Amino acid sequence: MEIQPQFPDEQSPRGEFTRQPDAFRGWVTADGSLGYLAEPGRYHLYVSWACPWAHRTIIVRKLKQLEGVIGMTVVDPIRDERGWAFREGSGHSLDPVNGFQYLRDAYKATDPNYIGRITVPVLWDRVTKRIVTNSDDDLMRIFNGEFNRFTESPIDLYPDGLRQEIDELNSFIYENVNDGVYRAGFATSQQAHERAARRLFAALDRLDARLAVRRYLFGPELVETDWRLFVTLVRFDAVYYGHFKCNIRRIIDYPNLFGYLKDLYQTDGIAETVNVDHIKRHYYMTHDDINPTRIVPIGPDQDLSTPHGRDHLSSR
């Protein structure tokens, strides 16, 4: 039987999923020196509640109190052959900026010759009428530092003294955990799946041990690395454990990672960025090569609002 990969253009001959690079990498700065000036009302964020890469940017926008500065529209969680769509419904909406029906319209408006996969998040510039960037990595940094004069939030998720260490741990988590679940789930050979899954759980074991002696990944203060990890952890037991066959252990089975997940979830404003319905419907109904029946499971029964028990690590 011939196996059809989820994204054929991103699949190696050995059955390995190799994610495409971000297509647009413009940068918004406080002084406009790189072409895009940070201004309230100028930029609009297109996201999916389901997508972990988009979720990162939603979280930073929330933590930096930029909701009134940067608009946001949520796409429908069900992605078909036409890509992400703007539809009015529960938790998603029509595009109020351009009247686009599909997110691909924004890509084509920016580059009529674009042929890659359409992804979220997307930051749209109302002035030049084009995509600034579709890089979640860049958007996290842009939201963290370039709009500071428009917010009263003192949070700095990328502090000077930790930047090299943050970059190193970000890379480890991306390779083995964030993208690791996709490398396991989208693999089309047994060997590729097992390699990715073993690396994933070795990394989770290592992170669980790290969190045994500190509240967050770098001690008592949250940085961007914590939120990069959070978006994968919060989807893990509901989606990656079963749908992507990453089933050696659940996050609830890790004493430190599970408490850490609950701790981050209970941070002010974060719970409202987690839409489990969108997450589950997107994965189970969109990846019909993996789940051809499109049945969405009713579990797991997981309460992230219970005490996390990590307060005693606050000073470490």
C-alpha cells in the first residue's frame, strides 16, 4: 500500500518530515529602521487557536497587553485542500481587514508566485497591504520588544543576560519536542517515526529533570522558552499521545512537567488562549491520512486548574 504523506513536498525519501522554512521574514521595529514602524492599529495578526506556532504569538500578545495595539482574527480550525479559511462561527470569524475568504489570499496578495504551504501565524500590514512575517519566532521577539511604548506591561521574555542560553535551549526544544512530535506523527516509515519518538521522550525526560529543581526553565522568572514548550505540552495528551502515536508516556505521567504545565496554564490570561475544542477538531479532522474516520475523541479528562504544587520552587 502506498502511503500518502500529509505534506508531500516536506517529506524525505526515508519517510521523514522536514518542515518548510518561513516564507516572509520582515521585521517591525520601534524606529522603523527595517522598513516597518511599530504603530498602534497598523498591524493585524491572523492565527489559529489550534496551531502551536500561532499559539505562541497569541500568548506573547496577551502577556505584553497588546490586544488594543495589534488586531487579531482567528481562522476556522478545519483546514481542507483550500487551506485555512475565514468563516463565522464558534471561536473564529470572518476577516475584518481585507475580506479574505482564505489565508492563501494574503499570501498571494504579498507574492502572486508563492507556491509553498500556507501557514499561521501571519502578521499583516494595513499600510503596505502585505504580509510582514509568517515566522512565529520573529513575532515573539517583535511583540516582546518593539511595541513597548504602547504598553504598560513590564515583562521581558528575552532578557539580555540570558539570550545565549535561551537560544540554545530553544533550539533543543524545537528540534526534539516542538517539531519532534510532528516528525514522529508525520513520519511515513517505521524507522523515521521511532527515531523521532525516542528523541522526543529523551528530551522530555531531560526537561522533567531540569524542572525538578527550578520553577521555570531558567529559574523563578518566565521567559519565551517556557511558552515555546507550553504550547506543545498543552496539546500533548489530547493530540500527540494518540493521534501522533507519541505514546511512551503522557505529560500527566511526568511529576514535574505536569505540575509545570498547570503552573503556566494558571498564569493570568493564559487559560483563555487555550481552545481545546479547536485543537482537537483541527488535528483529528484535518489529518485524514492519519485519522481517516475524522472521529474526534472525547478525552482526555484533564483538569489544568488543580493546584500545581510548584510554589516552593519560586526562589530557585
